[in-house]
Amino acid sequence: MQAMKLIILFFASTATARLLRKPKTQKPNFARLLVGISSNIKANLTAQLTSLQPPEFSTDIFGCALSIKNGMDDLRLSYTEVHVPTVIEQACEFSNVYLELGKSKEKCGSLLTALKEEWSGEQNYHRWCRKVAAAESEAMAKALKKIDSDPEAKKLLGSCEKACPKIAAIIKLGASTAEVFMEAMQPPAPGTTFKDLLKKMTEFFKKVATNIGAVCDEHKAAKCTLDSMHGACTTMFDKIGLPLPIIDDITTRCSEFEPCKSACNGVFEKSQDFEVKSMMMQLFGQPISEELTDLCKSYQRVDECYKKPECTHVLSRFEHSIEPMEKTCEVVEQPCFSKIATKCKDDAEKWFGKADDEATFDQQTCTDKFYPWVQLKPEDEKKCCKEFGSLAKCAKDLKCEKTLEQVMYITPDPRWPEGEVVECTCQSEWKDNIGGEVCPGGNVKDHFPPAFH
């Protein structure tokens, strides 16, 4: 994604607007700017790839799309729509741009030609950002190196590319995806933790989703079909070990998804981002944290797509998340939620567990011990009620005790909250800090037979 971030800065830079005023051979100021920030960008990318947080799709695709859109709008305002394509065409003349975007003038030119076409067409910058992400990936580099090292494969791909360029692009994406799968199948290094493995899995999902989205983009623009494509294309699919029925199934799904993609740009990335964040929240999340706030933002992006008639059917799985997420995000959006998350962080971590890199998959928290189906030991009850009392007092001091009460009734999920168990088990702590009638309906644990405890 380094190249993507550099090109975003290129279009966002005010120096870009001066390109048309300068001789083509004179380097604009933005080139020196890119050189100066290159090391910082690399450091940021390294930090993202080595962190144990879920991958930020907002940083990759739809964040890129928004930044490109804003940059293109800036160019249009500065130099009218007629001159924008000229600015784009000139970008690859500068080594600091083409070495970062495509590694050569030819590849850089190909990517920026696609951007120019997007500007003149639907202006779906998610599609362009996917193209860059797929083309610049390490998996694509490995796949193309293998093809180039095989004279027969190189010749076949060349023949396919001349006759059916979009099918050839799909073949490259297929070979790249095969590299992604090969990487995922490698045994973990010694000392790898469960969270490391989960991070690797989310990276895998991200790469596959990006490639499939790019396949759909190429398929939409293809003039050849799997039935009418050149024989060299057919042979190449076989050579990279990608059965045509699989490609046919993917492209069929692409066609079904196309109306939704057109109605809600970036829906692939938005839905994948929500699924990954949901999974990470369930496994490692802490209910009073920025992670839950981010999950709600991710949910809202998908919900905007889901509400469009073109997307309701293809996003049918998302329907099951709506009710619990609506209840959860209603609490998260309250001003007191962020106050408790900030001011009561230590007390919240004692009760809910840590949400950062210090967390372990098997950490036993009071939240775990207060599930309705868990038999609570007397010593745990005493300790946990004391910790809940500290958290509740902190919330009360902030005049946010009612928000904490709502948090307890959406944890770990609004469909099976533990709030009633805590309220009925830690009655004095609850009454002293949250108030109201305590445990009016009796402890929900009493409704579970001993076999569940």
C-alpha cells in the first residue's frame, strides 16, 4: 500500500496544481516532498503489518478512494476538468512517482491510465484503489516472477493478453491468489501465539477479498468470456492450476453483486472490514474501548449499503447483525461511554480484561465468570463483585452510572447479556452505585439446570 499512499499525497498536494504551469522537464516541488516522507510511510506500513490489531481496510481501499476523490476534486477546482487528465498523464514522468507506483514508467502509466479512465467514467475510485492494491502486492510480484521464469507460460500469457486483456488480468489475479493461499498454508514459526495466527488469518482474508474484488472489476469490463476466450487463456488457467468452474462461479457471483457494487462503492471492503472487526471483538475485544467504537463505525458503513435495494439480497448475512449492533451502538454513541472508557480504563480492564496486545486468548476475566451458564465460585464472586463496585463507583463519579448499566446489558451480546447476573449477584455494589430496584426478576442463573454450571 506504500505506492497507494504516495499517489494519494501526490494528488492531495497543492504542488500538483502547478504542474501545468511548469515545463515538463522541471521537477515539481511535490517530488521532493515524496522523497522526504518516504521513510515515514515505510515505517507506518511496517508498524501496521507487524501490529496485532486487525487490518484497517479503511486505510487500504475505501480510505484510499476517499483521499483520491478529494485529490481529484482539488485538481478539478484548480485546473478545470479539461486539464485533469494531463496532470495524471505527467505524473509517471518523475522517477519518485513511477518507482513507487508500478516500479517502471510502463506499469505506472498503466495504473494512471486506469485512473484517468475512472475520472472520465464512473469515478469509482474504490475500483482503482483495488487495482493498485492487487497489482502492487507481494503475492502478485511472486506470481509474475514465476510466469516470467517459464518461457511457455510467458508466451501463453502474452498471447492471451493480446486477444483478451481482461481475461489475462484475471489469470494474473488467480496466480496471485494462489500465492496468498500458499503463504497461508506455511507452518507457523516457533513462538507464534494464537493472536499472531489470528492476525495472519485476517491478513489472508484481506488479500483474498482484494483480489476477488479486482477479478469482479476486470470481469465487468471484459469483452471475452470464458467460452469465447483465446485458447492460450484456457491453457494458462490450467497451467496455474485454477479450474474454470471456480472462475465461472466467482464471475457469476460478481454479476449478482454488480448492482450493489454500483449502488454502494467499496461494499466488498466495507463488509469484510466489519466481519474482521466483529471477529476480533468477540475474541479479544473489551466492551468499553475504542475497538467497540470502531466496530460501530464499520457497522454503519455496511448498514448504509444494506439499506440500498440493490444490496439487501447480496448482504443477507448482515441482517443477523442489525438488531444486536443497533442496540450496542446506541450505547456506544452516548457521551458517557467515551468518558467511562477514558476515565475508568483501569477499573474496566480489571473487570472485562485487557483489550490491547497484552491480552491473551485464554485470559479469565470476571466477565467470563459471570456468564449465566458458568458456576461461580464463592472466592471469584467476592473478588469480582469488589472489582465491579470499583468500576461502578468510577462511573457514578462521572454521573455515567446509567450508561454503565446499559453496557452490562449488551455484554457480551445484547441477545444474551450478563447484566442481570451481575445485578443479582453483586446486589449491594449495584444498589450503591447504579441504584434502582435491584434484581426484581431473580437471578437468571437460577433458570439454568446444574448441568450447565
